[in-house]
Amino acid sequence: FWAAGGIVIFVPAVRKALANQKPKKAIHPAKRAGKALLLSLSVGAFAFSATLPLSAFLFGEVSVLSVPATLVLSPILSAALIASALSLVLPVPPVLFCAEKLLWLFRRAAFTLSEWRGITVRLQDGITLVLVVALAISLFLCAALKFRKKLFAAIPLGLAALVFLSAYSVNLFGAKTVQTAYFSQKSNEYLLFSERGRATLVDLSGGSRNDAYELVGELHSAGCTELEELALTHYHTPSAYLLNCLAKKIKIRTLLLPTPMNGEETAVSVRLAEEAELLGIRWKIADSSEALPGLTAQWMHDAGMKEPAITVVAQTKGAAMVWCNSQVSSAAQTQFFRRYAAGADVFLFGQHGSLSGERRELPAIGAARVFVGDWKSNATPFLPPETVPYQKVSGVLRFSLS
């Protein structure tokens, strides 16, 4: 209804401006086509500007491709609907063939548009919200006071353009630092790395979908509308549900699966790969990520234990972070752990404890910041040495790697 209102209120002014001033004079076909294109663009632009405040209020984000995508997809969909209706009346191969190809073309075009990066922007920045409110007020004034008869009809379009410039400026001119959010929620742990609108999420836990909404909220607060990569450090059957729940709320481009260590992990990896393909997500076996500019993340785990030994390392040019749990590990795991732990600037002790009471061998901890996650009820806490001051984390911890 808002879109229809924007069209009814503003498009007549555009149509009047594009009308032929000399009715009896023939119009060149190219000029006629150009006016038709401008009129189509104005229909989409005014419908979009009218719905932008509502989208900001309900979803907090909008798509920059909504108008051009509508112009591209609407004719294809209209033709596909007509061909599909004809195929019900005339179920003959030529008609069915045309309907099938048109639907295939529509799906292909929509998929291609959805693969473009940065097609959605967040509308949570203070300046952006002020502009959205100004846009809503201008729409009301144009509708109620009939300013549409004057040049005031261009004000909503100008404000809509400013909204986009303001929203994009956060990503274009933001500080080039990797922001890190560590979630410690008794049953699940995650590391979220973001940098100027790009983000990578590392799942350290059992893959429960219960925290998916909070994770998406954290992504949005960081100005991200999609995940470059979702990385799993180890396998759990519920991870398929987490993947499905996250994909409903935010676009995931790539799923990173760790190298399977046994038959059970291989079966889970196959299940996750199948789920990713159904959701249109690329997947690959990997134990490292370089999706964010200036950040290298890598992880290693030992399988075959009730709680696998996991170590995650994130490094930038200026800082390094190590997350680990307390399980006893193999010689290779210990070597990987000790190689990076001694030089870490930030050290995170994960919530996975050792039920047997055994501990991983620690190097000398020289990190300036040491944190201990919230522990599960049946886990034995693995604490730093008494000489090392640390801070307990319950909920979300945020810091930057610079």
C-alpha cells in the first residue's frame, strides 16, 4: 500500500513533465523509448522511496538493487505467468517449453542479482535514521499538502539518495580495524570477526540454533548484512539446524568445514554439505580463512574425545588472538597451540572443560588481555596460572585486533 501510494502521489507529476508539449508533432521512437524508461524508473524509485521508512523500521536494512531488479525481473515474470497459464489451457510441448524456459530465466536472473556483494545496507546509523525520519516527513507533506505539483516531488528522491550515501559511508570510510565479538553462552561459543561491512563467523561449540537470532543481531549492529564465511571448527549433528536457521536471517556465502577425522565426522560433513547446497551456499573443506582483508584465521582440533581439543588463532599485522579449550591434545595439536599462544596479545580460555580433570600444557602467557568464558555446568574450569590476571566473560565480549 505504501508503494502504491508513492506511485499514485508522485508519478503523475513525472508523467506530466514527460508529456509531449506539442501533441500534433511526431515523437522520435528513440525519444519515446527514453521517456518510457524514465517513467518506469520513476515508478520504481517513488515506490522504493515511499517504502524505505517502513523497511528501516521493520527490518533495519534495504536493498540497493530493488528498483533495477524490479525492472529486469517484472517483464520476465509477467511473461512466465502468461505462459504458465496458457500451458494449463494448451498443455502442448511448445507452450510448456516456453513456460519452463521463462521460469528458468527468472530464477537465473534472480540468483545472479542476489550474488552481488553489498546489495543491502544497514539503516541503524544515527545520521541515517535522521535522514529516514526526514524522508518520512517529506512524504507526508507531499501527500497531505499537495506539494507534488511543484518541484517538491524531487525531495523524497534526494533524501533517499542521501540515506544510501550515509549508510554506505560507514563501510567506505570506517576505520580499517578488525572488530571481534566473542560469545560465551554456557552451551555455545562463537567468534565473529568484522571489518567495514564484511564478516566471518567461527562456530566453536555444539552448533545449537538457539543463539542464531542473537548472532544475526550482532552482525547487524556491526553494519554487516551478510557473512563472507561461516567456519565450523569441529562437527556436531545440530550444526545443520544452526546453518538453516542462520541462512533464513542472513546471507551466507561460504561454509567452511574442517577436515573429517573419522567416519562419524565424514557422515556429518556430507549432511552439512547437502544442506548448504539446498540453501545455495558454497562449501569447502578448510582449516583457515582469509575472507577479511588483513585478517588470517586458522584452527585445529583433535577428534575422538567427548570434548574435542580446539585452538583458534586470529592474526592481523598489529595483533594476534588465541582461543583454546582445556582438553588434552595430540602432539600435533600441542605444537600448534604452543606455537601461537606464547605471542598472543589476547588470550581466550573457552568454556569447554575437561571432565577427566586433565589439563593442557601451557606456555608462559604474556598476553595483555586474558579472558575466561562462562563454563558449562558439568565442566571442570581451566583457569590461567594464579600469577596471570584475567576477566570472566558471560554474554558478549567485544574488542578490536589492530
